[in-house]
Amino acid sequence: MTASVNPTPNFQRDELLDTAIRLTGIMSDDEEPTQKQIRLAATHLNLELQTLQSEGVIISTVERVSVPFVAGTYEYTLASDTIDVELGQDDTIGTVKDTVGTVETQVRTMSRGEYLQLAVKTSVSGRPSRCYVEKMATTVKLIFWPIPDSTMSTFYYTRVRLLKAGDTGGVTMDLVRTWSQYLVFAVASSVAMMSSMFDRGQYLRARADQLLAKCKAGDAQHGQIHLRIGHNAQNW
């Protein structure tokens, strides 16, 4: 049975920070955190996220999106917060819909080697059946073959993106509950230590470490993991 206490588990940044400050016990239940406390907690939240990044942990989310086709254009640069494109069964990267909207067909991914072997890349147009995902240092591009013509409307796919920036208090942090809990306890631990509440800080850190281990062991935010080998060997 699936139980849901809150149908919308995404909290605003300051809601998480408020909870973290209250976990330390430095104020009574009827008090509200001061702006100075919020700024201090926000600094520690940023440090926790930077620490995760330095360890190679990228907290991301998966969403279903679309790219409108432009006739004659075969290369499309995705949004700057895109990390990767998720693959489905049989290396399906997404689906193409025509302008009438009645036909939707699958598009399979191809490796760089396969794309380079195409003798004709930019003069064949029609319904795209293959797509090469080019991941550069700062951008992710979709390169289609054949080139979409005027009868093609939209490409639908699933992208993996970074979480929203938490620069302001009203920003919704699109974290699943396990990561939210970890960050709340980790920030609470740092705030408690800064307030000379060392025993409380150590307890909160131990709880945060337990939640972090759980997050790393069973992270459901990245979607399914696919191992794919692309090669051009003839007898391998």
C-alpha cells in the first residue's frame, strides 16, 4: 500500500531552513527564525550541496518535455540545466509526432560512431528515426536523422535536469523526501555546532549521515540506469 502524507512533497527553501533551525532547539516553538538565522542556515545548505558535488553526487530530477521541430533544422540545443536524456527500451530516446497529430513514432538513439558513418547527414529529410545525443562540457544537443521536414511537429522525450537554484527563500526545492530529510538534518547539525550545541550537533550529524547513506543506496531521482556499449567493431 502506498501512503501519502503530503501530495505535494516539494518545499520552499526557507521552509526547509526553518525546520532545520527548529531541530536545533535554539528557540521556542512560538518563535520565528530571524533573518540572520535564515542567512546562516542558507550558507550551510549551500555548503552541503557543494560538498555533495565535490563527491560526484548530482541531485537531479526527471521530467517529460518536448521540442518543437523547425523544418530543415536537425540540431537542437537543450535547456542549460539539462544533464542527460533518459533512454527507454531498445534504446528508444523519444517519439515524433506529425503536424496532423495522428501518428506518433519512436526514435532510437545512435552512438557518435554511427552518426559519423552516415554518408549523407544534412540533405535527407522526412520523419526522424534516429537521434545522436551530443553531450558537451556545458550543453546537451539532440541531432536528428533524417532532418525533420514540414510535416513533422514535435519531439517528446524525458530529460534529466539539475534541481532548481535555491537562491531565494520562496524557491521550491524539487527534492524527493529522502534528500529533503538529509539536507534538513545536515543543516541543523551545522547550525547547532555554530551555536556551541555540540552534543545536539553530533546527534543531528549522525542522523544526517544515516539519511545520506540511504539516499545514495536507493536514489530514485535519477530514473533507471542503463548500461550501453557503443562500438564499431565488425567481429567483437
